[in-house]
Amino acid sequence: MVQEHANSQPKGFSNYIKNVAIVGATGTSGKFIVQSLLDKGKHIVTAITREGGSVQMPEGVTVKKVNYDDPSSLVSALQGQEALIITMGVRAPPDQQTKLINAAAEADVAWILPNEFGYDSANEALCNDILPNASKGQYTSLIEKLGKSKWIGFICGFWYEFSLSGSPDRFGFDFKDRSLVMINEGTQPISVTTFPQVGRGVADLLSLPILPENEKDTSPTLSSFANKFCYVASFVISQKDMLDSVLRVTKTDIKDWKITREDSKERYQKGKKRLQEGDYKALALAMYSRNFFPDGSGNHAATRGLDNDKLGLPKEDLDEFTGVAVKMVTEGFPDAYA
């Protein structure tokens, strides 16, 4: 395919995206994406929400109400949008994203960021092992089949502070009991990202020029990510690295913590069995354990490389966000960021 250039486009062509719609604007990652887009000051942000909802949006966000059972309401809400960001929880109806993609095609939305924002969806073995996510590729395939939009999969690994502060089924930590389940030897590195870095990454991605200015322009562009994945991470970190940071932040000693060990594959199989028996709460146990396998599946920084520099993302301080995780345990989300 011949590379297009901005300087050869018709008169009136804009080389930057302005109108951005987002589904899940007040969700765990969505609120950080919205705030980063607003902070950039380069976009008109529209939140797509269900009819009957009454969520409070930040100042500067336009709200469009939709009925997912009425395709015309989705198309109408997406008219004039240049990019659609889809952020949804794992329990969202599976056809919801399909409806959004079809509506985006009908509304001529040029760019879609599908509901990724997690571990490496290009790793088929990893996705197939995590049952609810085995079919993620159907959404990017649908976008390509419809032929109206380009997709960009935003891969960030697990959300660091959210995962560290959660149940032991995630990173193994229980702050209230001061206990840790060490997976294998606790030395397997994985790629993780903080919520603020996710927000910045998406905003910076959508602030890139669409096309290179001319044949000599080698700077990053949105088109260079078309129908591909964009990989970011805040930290490449093992459980032992996390523990060292926790000890510094909480000013505790390793002797203050009860540490047990589990094999990653046995832990994964335990979660998978519970999932197959209908216990959806076991998804975290299976998903996180699988990413700690010694095969390195959870470390996309090593297997794919990172696009942090292309997006101009800053370096972050590990202990700062370990501190946020500790605050989450006592103050909840999102008060820990105050």
C-alpha cells in the first residue's frame, strides 16, 4: 500500500483528529482518558451513554444518549465523530461492542479504539487460555470487514495500582492481612501501566498527525498504527519488585508479611476450573495467573517493544503509584488520587 502524505491531500484536509467519542467515559480507565483528552485541549469530547442514565460528566464533555436496541440512535450519536474509544467492563453484553462498531461504520467514523486496554491481544495462545477473551479478535476483524474504519488496539497490560490494591487473586497482595501469595519464585516480570499513563497514552495517540507531512517526514503518525496494536507500559515489574516497593512505602519489614507460594500453572488451572463451573469471580485468578507464566506472555515490553517514546509518555515513579494502591485499600477509588 502506497503511503499517503498530508501535503498531497485535497484542499480543506485536516491532518489531526478533533471529534472524539468515548463509551465508558466515567469508568475506571475511561475517566482518565477523558481527563487527558480535555487536558490536551485539542479535541471535542463526546460521551456516549445509555438512555436513562444520570452520570455526572466533567465540564467540557458533550453527552449523547443512546438506546443499544435502536441502531439508529447509535448512528445518530456517532455522526461527525472522527474517532470512537470503546471502554467496557468484562461483564458488558458481548453484542454491545458489535453494535457500536456497526454504527461507527454507518456513521463513517474513521478510527476505532476497541475495548482492549489490557494484556496482549495479539498473543493468541494467551487469549485462548483466558476463556471470556478468546474471541477478542472478532471485533477487529469486523472493523476490517466493514471497511469504513481503522482500528488501533491499545495494549497496556494490567492496571498497576488497581491490581496491586485488589484481592490476592490479582497480584497476590492482601494489605489488610499483610499477606502475599508469591507466584512461582516471584521473579517473572510483567508489563503494567498506571491509570494516568493509560489516559495520557490514548490522548497522545489521538493527538498525533494522521499522515506524515511529506515523504521526508519520519515522525510518528496515527496512520502508522492503523489496524495494529499500540503497546505502552509504566513499569516492567515482578512480584518481588512490587514487594520491595510496598515495603518502602508502608515502612514495613519483610518479616511483617506472611508469604506463601503457588505454582502459576496450578493457580491458573484452579481459576479456570472455577470459571467453567460458573464462578465468574475466578476470572481474575485465571487471568492474572496466566500472565505470570514463565513463557513471558505477560511482558509485552519484551515481546513487542513499547511505543512510549513515540507518544512522548513520561517516566513514572514506582513508589508513588504503590502509594496510590495503598490508599485505594483504605480510601477507595478514585479518592486515592486526590
